[in-house]
Amino acid sequence: MLKIKNIIIFASGNGSNAENLILKLSADKVKINWHVFTNNPNAGVIKRCESLNIKCEVFEKQLFYNSSLIEQKILRMNPDLIILAGFLLKIPISFINMRFSIINIHPSILPKYGGKGMYGDYIHAAVIKNKELFSGITIHEVNHNYDEGEILFQKKIKLEKNESIASLSKKINELEMKYFPELVQRLIN
């Protein structure tokens, strides 16, 4: 009998990683119940989920930190995996203490360029400003500190001499689209 996996995705923005994960992993032999949450009522992930016929629940930031409502929903869903895909809020300790596996993708080679306020183009601008030779992605477990959980996977790319924020962002996005679903697939199989 086919085991059904419960996967929760938290996203705050465009939703390209969430959509890519849903499309690629739904094509696999594993049956997945997707649950998507966002703290941003204008997030692109909402429309992407609508087009995929996946419910995306919007919640208010203060409920995330000051209410057990979302925690109760998560406990009822009994997720096999919780994925942060462009989610900008810090995960409450109460979530981490639930002992569900929570992973995040970060657009740099951690530990460099991690922490509060380091996301998206802010990272790419800092990488270029500091004349780094490499950048890349890191997929890591989530703990009580931003971007400090155990590293599960990293992939580096070399920066060109004339690298721009836009060109670096495009390269990083390509890495995310290729490697994030592969790692998630390994974790749930």
C-alpha cells in the first residue's frame, strides 16, 4: 500500500520554490498531502497554489508567535516534513520543540551571509560587494537560530568578474530548482 506523506510548506514570497517542489514531488511515486502557509496576504505563493489546486492558508504574524492555533493545526497534520521555502519569519521555539523535521533553503554558502535580514538580493549584493569567488545554496535543518542548523546539502557556483545581482540571483534560483526537490525527495523516501 502506498504511504501518504504530509508535507507543510511555509512561504512568504513569490512561491517559485514551493511550486517547484509540489510539481516535481507530485510526479514521484509518493502520494503527498500538501499544506501551504504564508504570513503575506500578497504573496505570489497564493496564486501559484491556486493554479495547482493546493490550499494556501494565510495567517497573521502575531498568531504565529502568540497563539497555539497554528501549532495545533500542525500537530493535527502530523507532518513528515516541514519546509521553509522563502519564509522570512523566525520559527518559534515551540515549533522546533515539536520534534518534526524542519528544513530551510538559503541562497548562500552558510555560515557566510546567514542570519536575520540576510535573504534574497541582500545576500547577492553582499556577496558581490565583498568580491567573493563563490556563492551557492545551503539546505539545512532549522534550529532556534537563523541559518545555524545542521547543514544537509551545499552546492557552490563560481562568480564571474562582471557578476550582477540579477545574474547571480538567476544562477542561485537554477540551483534551488534543481537540488531542493532532489534533497526533499531523499528525505521523505
